[in-house]
Amino acid sequence: MADSQTTGLGEDTDKEDREGGVRTSRPFRAKWKDGGGDSLRFTDKNGSRKVPKRDLSDLSLVRFVTTELTRGYFLEHNEAKYTERREKVYTCLRIPKELEKLMTFGFFLCLDAFLYVFTLLPLRVLLALLQLLTLPCCGLNGGRLLQPAQVCDVLKGFIMILCYSMMSYVDYAMMYHLIRGQSVIKLYIIYNMLEVADRLFSSFGQDILDALYWTATEPKEKKRAHIGVIPHFLMAVLYVFLHAILIMVQATTLNVAFNSHNKSLLTIMMSNNFVEIKGSVFKKFEKNNLFQMSNSDIKERFTNYILLLIVCLRNMEQFSWNPDHLWVLFPDVAMVIASEVTVDVVKHAFITKFNDISADVYGEYRASLAFDLVSSRQKNAYTDYSDSVSRRMGFIPLPLALLLIRVVSSSVKIQGSLSLVCVLLFYLGLITLKVLNSIILLGTSCAFVKEANMEEKLFEPPPSAVSSRVNSRAHRAKPSPGAPATQEATTDKSGIPLASVSPQPVYVSETNPGAGVSASASIPKSDSDIFLTTPDEDDDAAKLINTDTGLDQDAAARRTPKKDLLEIDRFTICGNRID
């Protein structure tokens, strides 16, 4: 009887209550009206829980399509997310402009160091040799035969002369035909191996040259801890010669690719640049790592330009310097340059996108490179500018300049007095270009340094010296309570004043012209200390400050501070990584 009544009630449901899309039956409503529904429950006649049934007539295709066509949503409910996505798009659009600004500035920095080998270095070597010849008449200058900078210049000159004499025995034509006889795949593998070898040579080569310069100019009163100047000199000569041979093989392989009929090798070599995107984009990068990669890209682009110049010179020589052949080479040259620029833009755009790095970071990188140039022009600079570029970018101009001299001397025949006059005019033109480039770069670099508020860093000791002294203090034992703290804070073990008490220039206050205040007291800490480091650098800086004051030395000794951009060399750690 109850079943029939329930069935009858179910058939008489003409009116339906719809609350939130849930359909209720009359027995349930009756139970709710009687006060038995203290909670929303769906039960059958036995009192067990029962899920209500929906009317299948409502689930129609027309209704689904209508809902899909008319449903709405509100983007403003997630404003932060979409604003961030829009900023990422704007950052990617800004990357080409900011990156090319950095690349252009870095290109002229490399050009300045490269022209130095052809223009000012021979003159400086001649002046140093002239001073040696006039030594009996002039006497010793401060107890030295030559100044440290002059010794380094003479060593560079002798390295170039010896390596050039060795390069004259290398037959470029035989090397060209030997490489041309190889298969395309083999040449592709050889070219990749040459790129890896070039990076390894650049990494270890600058260390060899720096070791030679320091061994030759190290103060004599220090204890001898090296194998001698001559072994270091022979190692440097061997390195420059081998590196020049390696770059010659690269240029020859590129020349074979240009002269091949089907251009298959050139296509494969350009596609190798796009493989670089795969190996870089999907890795985690910080600002320091991206700075290393940017320097590497600057060096790679400048080296490719010189290689293309060598290829054009060799091809023009084969066609008797016919200018019409230059237009035959132009499409291939433009294609190689365009592929290089495209790869750099795409790579940096996605690296900054995936790692949430702003496009303004390239301005910081430019300011760091400008700081190297400005600091090398100071009176008491601790390194030559060309060596600073070599350490920062991994660009060593000696092997590349040696190869270019070898190619030009074999491609251009100098005969007669008119040819000598043309060579002299060309040399004067190179000197003029070098001087103008240096003046413009110096002015631009000063503007970048001033814009980044880094002027006060010019009066500080070199970053490497400061970091080494801070690290040595961090690992030093705590002083005894009775020991005076002033002596610990003013000098280290070698008696050299520390950076915290180094003499600073005096600035005159505008409000009180008669009173001079020190730079450390009047100039606030620069913002460059913030943007030239990674975001978690502040904790490490605080630890070092506590170390100077004798607080929490054990914790500071267990932590290694990250490197400032001014302390990073291109090849600090292989693989563009900084621990």
C-alpha cells in the first residue's frame, strides 16, 4: 500500500521545486513541512541515504551548446595573474632592444682590446726597448729596469713575434684542401669539437698568461714559489700558437662551408646555433649566470665577425680581389649573422621569462662592463684593460690577432714604395680608429657608471682583494678578550690596511663648505650593491659585517658568500655555473 502510494505521488509531481539545481520529491517536502527535516537529507522508505535523481530531459545537447555560447567569466577576479602575464610579454618585447644595447657596447669593448694589439702594443714595446737601450745614460728608475706594465708589454710582443714565425710554416691551402675532402657529417662533428676546444683553451689560456705576467713582475723580496719566467714564457708561446691553429681550422671549416655547392654544411652549422637554445633555455639561471652567458655571447659574436672577415679575405684573394665576388658572399654572410642574432634574442628572451628576470638587468651588466673600463684608466690600475676584457668575457685577442696578421700577410702582397706608404696610412688609420673608439667608450662608460651610482666603488680596493681579506677574517679565530680590537681591524697579517679603514677621499659639503667629510660618512651605500648581486646576497653581507665586529663568526665561516658581478670572470666555473 505504501509502495503504491509512493508511486502515485511520484507520478503526480506536476510542480517541482528547484533550489540550487536539486530536485526534491513530494515525500521529502512533506517530511520537511512536518518538522522532521532538521538537516538536508535524502532518504528512501527504509530510511537509508539516497541520491536524488535528475530529470534526464534537462541534459540536452541544445542546452549544453547554449550554455557554452552564453556563459561568462570575469578576468578582474584574477587581476594579479594576468598583470604578471602581460608584464612578461612586455619584458620579452624589450629583450631585443636591451640585449642589442649590451651586445653593441660589448662588441666595441672587444674591438678596443683587439685594436690595441695592432696599434698601441707595438709602440709600447718599442718605447720599453728604447728605455732598455738608453739605460746606461738614464740610470735605473726606482731600482727597476722596466716597470711592470712595460715588462708585460715586452712579453706580449715577444710572444707575438715567436708565434708568427711558427705560423709561417703552417700551409693554409693544404689545410683547406684537407678539410674539403672530408664528409659533411665529419666536418659538422669537427666543428662542434673545435667550439668546445676553443672555450677550454680560452679558460686555461688566460690563466697561463696571467701566471706569466705575475711571475715576471713579482717583487723579488718574496719567497720564490714558481718554476721560473722562461718555462712560463714557453708555456704561453705554446698556448698562443695552438689556439691560433685551432681558430685557423675553424675559419677553414667555415670557408669550406661557404664554398660548397649545395650549402649543406653551412646550413648544418647554422642549425647548430639553434641547438644552443635547447641546452640553455630550460635550465635555472640567476642574474650572475646570465651575466656570464651574456659575456660569452658577446665574445662569440665578435669572434664570428673576425672569422667571417678572414673567410672573405681568403675568397677575395682567390678571385683576384674582384668586388663583384663580394656580393656573391654577402647573402651567406648575412644569413650567418642573422641566425646568430636570432638565436641570442630567443635564448635570452625565454631565459628571462622562465626565471622571472627583468629586462633592466642588461643595463646593470652594461654598467659592470663600463666599470671595468673606467677602473682600468685610473692611475693605480691593477690590470691592463685588454686583460680585464679577457677575464670578464673569455676573449683573448692575441691568438685571433695572430691569425688575422697571418692571413692578411699571405693574402696581400706588399711590393714597392707605394705599397709601403699604403701600409703606413692604413696603420695610422687603425690608430685613429683605436683612439676615437677609446674616447667614445670612456665617455659612455663614465655615463653608465654615474647612472648606476657606482662612483664610490672606484675609490675602493679591487673586489678580489676585498673578498679575499673578508674571507680570511671570516675563517680567522676569535680574538682574545684582552687583545686590542683596533690592531685587528686596521691591518691584516701582512701589514696591509684593510678595506674598512682604507683612506677615502674627502668631499666638501654643500651646506658647510669649510668642513670636509669622508666618503664613507657622507655618501650612502650605493644601490649598485643591491642590483649587482643576487636577491639573497643581503644575508651573506650581514654575516660578513658581523664577522668584522666579531659576532657570529662560526656561522659566517660555514657560509660562502655569493659573488658580486664585479668579481665574476667569464670562466669562473666551467658550464656557466656559480656555486
